[in-house]
Amino acid sequence: MVLAFFGQTLLVSSGRIRLHRSLGTAGAALAAIVVVLSLLVEVRSVRRESALVVLGDMVILLVFSTLVAGGVWCRRVPDAHKRLMLIASINLVAPAIARWPGAQSMLPISVVGPQLLLFAVLILYDISSRRRVHPATIWGVALYFVALGVTIPLASSRLGHALIEGLK
């Protein structure tokens, strides 16, 4: 997905908007496939991963799906579209970061730190280019924080452990 996002960005920056739009349909389908396959992987990983990792990954997929759907919905509003797709991509790298050597022992900081840094760069870009933060940035980052605020307490709760047991 990150390569698809990068490729789409290159197409837009080189003025190949028509190709970008054509490939965008395939990208949306790819995003749906990634979500379905990732859910299958998560269900199979329940026995070896912590509740925080499994529930975190599932919430990440929900947030990713929501942001991509929002980006597709806003495809005719380029400023909102590109920000929602960027935030979706930043959100999606969390499981990869969590599996870096040593990152598991520092969860959730090992994942949240790099993501917050990327969000800060986007916010600074908005401020420097627009003199204010774009509403899509606000909504996308807010959704990330809501998901984070739900995931961490849920993973350590009885309900979270019951959900994990139900998947085993």
C-alpha cells in the first residue's frame, strides 16, 4: 500500500492526473483486499501476539478503512483527498513498526512516536502552506487519537481479553 501511495503521489506531481484517477480505482480495490487479508492474518496471529497488538491492528484497519473511504469520497477535493490518503498511509505502517526488533517491548510508544512525528510534519506543512491546519488533517489525526484512546484501555480490559479469547 505504501508503494501504491508513493506511485500515486508521483503521478500527481508529474501531472498525470488521468492515470492517477484510473489507478485510483485499482488502489481502492487493493486497499479493500489489504484490509480483508490483514484481518485474516490477525485472527490467525491471536495465539502468539499480545492483546494490545491484535486489537491495535484491528482498530488500525478500521481507521485505515475509514480514512481511505473518506479519501475516495473527497476525491474531487484534492486538498482533503491527499491528506486523508496520507493519514491513512501513516496509520497503516503501525503494524510494521511494531514488529521491528525491540519495538514490542516498548509498545505503544515505539509505534505512536514515529506516527506523531509524521503527523507533526503534516500539521507544520499545513500551517506553512495555508496558515492554518486543513480540516481533513484535523479530522484524520483526531480519528487516530480516538482510536488510540480506545485501543490501549480496551487491550488491558476484561472485554479486550474476552474478545481475544473469542478469536482463539
